[in-house]
Amino acid sequence: MPRSVPAPTLDSAGIFHRDYVLVTLGACALVFLAAFESLAVTTIMPLVSRELDGAALYALAFAGPLATGVIGMVAAGNWSDRRGPVGPLYASVAMFALGLLIAGTAATMPALVAGRLVQGLGGGAMTVALYVVIARVYPPELHPKIFAVFSAAWVIPSLVGPFAAGLVAQLLSWHWVFLGVVGLVVPALLMIVPALRGLHGTPDGGTPAGAAPGDMSDPAPRKSSASGRLAWAALAALAVLGLNLSARLPVAGGAVAVAAVVVALIAVRPLLPRGTLTARRGLPSVILTRGLAAGAFFGAEVYLPYLLVERYAFSPTFAGLTLTGGAVAWAAGSAIQGRLGPRLDHRRAVRTGAALVLGAVVLVLAATVLTWPAAAVITAWVFAGGGMGLMYARLSVMTLALSSKENEGFNSSAMSISDSLGGALSLATTGIIFAAVPTAAASFAGVFALTALIGVAAVAVAPRVARRR
């Protein structure tokens, strides 16, 4: 079917053109709220863990939502390819709000984790639905700009989110950090509703605009039913949850952990383009790089406020400044790549971004081992954020460019699944390391050493995102 809005000439069009402005504002509002919630929860979680005696479930509170998000992503991808992205977007926002309500009213750490699991289910589906909306509404020439604006939508919450979350938690209660977001979700969705009216229905197949048939390096999606993909997604999520809980098994914990990783890799394979786990050139390596970058970055980031609170005696309010610097740099890096456009080719942007993330994690590891000042940690994360901004937007653009109308839901889902599962497996493994090492200093060093190794893998795969000429 044709696009729901006319595609004006590039000279007159822009993401804030009258044909696109409503969907741009609504989508950015949803991204804004997701960004605020993510940064806020990372800031307050050390305080929540202490109050609810939940140190054993600290990593699960972050890895759990990423794991259940995989189920939401597959469901939204299947639904979007069959019926369009409108229904998945409405349902995902409702699920996201429900998870916030459960977490915000939790009185125990298991109850809070349960809310986070529901929230992750909705958040994962919302990500995929928004990507399909972008693919259906905007012409390919505007994709770099809309993804750059998505990254910029993190700027305000990154400036005020961590500080505000710490302040609310100290003056009122950490519960309001969750509950306060609920009241803003519905207005954000209402902003995008008018632009969704023409997006119902299944699109025609074909080659994406701007790509010649010979440029398509996307292998065909795996032939499996919608229910089969959901079953694989559920198995992958259960494997990640089992990996998180394996540290609590005194006898067979190691064997359970190894089995969980193997099961997760087997289960995720049908949910990704062929050749992803073997780093085949083109789209498979785009998807794999996304997951490795997420594992390196987020696996380290969630422990940075914890490190600043425990070692440097920062308050939760000021510990969030690390996240602020990284998020602002992320938005800046994304804006730079959007402004450069084709002058910065995709492969170079991805390689540079991966190298910056690896260098930052290594610097944090050195600061932890050598007890450098907190300023070294905060500065390092500015470079990490810049690398992610440079790399993530281009990986998103490449995924859509290498997708046809008939599989853009599958490929958008695969990209988000790799993102979430990479982060979830990293967080689950770092949680095991953190709990197993007897001293706090060695625990943090172990966490950052593992995420540095994941960063090395991202740097190795990054050059394969483009095929050889």
C-alpha cells in the first residue's frame, strides 16, 4: 500500500514538515519517557536494592526486562508484518504503563522485579512498533535524521533525569520515580494517534527505496510460524532468567549457567537473519554488532552508579551524573553522524563507535583497579556515550536500508532482540561475577573486565557490517 503521507521532494521535506510533524513529536515523546525511565531506574537502583534487601536480584532487575523484551519484540514484529504497527504500538504502551504501576507499588524486591519484567515486555514491543512506523511513514532519505532526533530525545532526560530521580528518591520515595512516568505515557501516545490512521494493513513487498536489488545483503528471514518465533523468544527469555538465578544455586550453579547460555543462543538463532551468530557480512553483522555493543556498554553502565556510591561515597543524586555525561555524548554523537550523512560512510561510523566504547570500558577498568579518581570514570563514560551515538543510529539506518517491506518487522525485531539479549546476557553474567567474587573492588574489576572482552568482540565484528566491494 502507498505511504500514509505524501513523500515531498527532499528540498521541502524534513522530519518536522507538516506531513511528518505529529508522528515525529509523538514518537519522540515516547522515546523521551523510555529514556527518562531507563536513566532514572539505573540511578535509584542502588538505593532500592539497599532498602528492599535486594542485592541478590540487582542484576536481574536490569537483565529481566531485557529478556522479556525479546518476547515483546517478536510479538510486535509478527503483528506489525501482518496488520501494521498501530495495534502493537497501542498494546505495548499499555503494557509498559502496567509494568511501571507494578514496580512503583512494590514492597519487596521480587515484586519490583515482576513489575520490571512486565515493563520490559511492553518496552520491547514499543521499540519494534516505532521502528516499523518510521519505515512506513518516512522516506529513506529522512531515516538518519529521525534516528538522530531519537537520540537527541535522550538529551533532556539525561540532563535532568538522573539528578531528578535521585532527588525524588531522597525527598519523597523511589516509588514515585516509577509512578510519575505513568501519568505522562498516555498524553505521549495521544500525540502520535492522528499520524497512525493510515498505517493499518499489510504492506506490499519489494525492494526498499534507494537500494538496488544487487545491494540487498539481507538473507531471507527464517521460515517459521509466528507462534514458533514466540516460543523461541520465550525460551530465550527463560534461559536468561535462569542464567541470572544460577548464582543462587550452591551446587549446580555453574552447570546451569553454561546450559542457560547454550539454550539462549540456540533459541535466539531462529529470531535473527541467517548467519548472524557467525558474523556473516552485511545485515547479519549489523545485527550482531548491535548486540555486542549493547553488551559492552550497558553491562558496564548499570554498575557505574553502584561503583560511585560504594567506593566514592557519592549520593544517588550525584552518582547519576555519570549517566548524564554518557547520554549527552550519545545524543551529540548521533547528531554528528546525522549531520555528516553520506560523508561519513556506515562502516567507518560503526568501527569508530565500537572503538570508542571499548576504550572507555578499558579506562573504567583501569580506574577501578588502580583506584583513580571518580573523574576518570565519569570522563570515560562520556567517550562511551559518544561512540554509541555514532554507531547506533547508523546500525538502525542500515537495518532499514537492507529490509524490504515484507520483512521490515522481522528485521527491526531482530535488531532489537540482539540489542536486548546482548545486554541481558552481559548483565546476567556480570551479576554472577559480581556475586561470586569476595571483595567489592575485585567484583567491580571482574564486571568491567568481562564487558571489555565483549567490546573487543564488537570491534572485531564492526568491519563486517558492509560487504567487500
